Amino acid sequence: MRWGALRIAVVCVRGSALADHAEHEIAVVVGPEAVAGSTRLKAGTAQKLVLNTISTVTMVRLGRTYAGLMVGVLPENTKLRERARRNLMLATGAEAADVDAALEASDNDGRVALVTLLAGVDPEVARERLAASGGSVRVALGETA
């Protein structure tokens, strides 16, 4: 069955059988492991670094970051709520009470709260700006990429 998803193989040997089933191959050739028979050392670490890079670039391109901070956090638990709050305080320089009020007014959407605080607009205008910008905080704020 085909779902239409882009298939990418992150492998450590060029031309592997897995890569034959993908549209793109990312070959991270690290050579033999220091301990024969173990695939969780160099190869696993190299693949994890590639996947981390892909996810980081994706978050930046989707506008989920601002000033080196993740602001597109869905605060679904205490840890993530605190992270969203802390990142908004760092990104805006706003006091905790102002950040809390902006998060509450924006239904806990960190990007809406950020645009609200930095642009001095209400959450509805911030949502409209984000929608018009394809979700990019920088564009919603009128900044160049």
C-alpha cells in the first residue's frame, strides 16, 4: 500500500537493501565498529545525529523556533508548560506574569503568545498573522528570515 510519504533511508553502508526501497538515501559511512558485532556504537550514534539534525531543521523551517528557542511547544504536561513559559520569558524579556497572561489568552499556544507579546497585538491578530505567514513566527513579526 502506498501512502504518498517521502521515504528516506538513513544507513551506514551505501547502496544497502533498505536504500533500494527509499526515494533518498542518506549514507553516513562511519566504517567498522570498534567492537565487532555491535551496531549501537558508531553507526547508531551517527544515525541518531542525522535524525536529530533533520528534526531540528524541520522545526526551524516550520517556524516553531525563535531566537534559538523552541516556542512551538504544545504544553501538555507540567514539564512542557514550564519549558514554554521559560522560553517565552527568554525570547521576549517579559515578566512571568505577562507571559502567563499571554499563554492563557492564547490557549497555551506558545507561538501565538510570542507574537502577542512582541508585536503588542491581541491573540486573534497574532493567530491571523501566523496563519498568513504559514506558521512562521519571524514572518508573523515582520522579520526577515
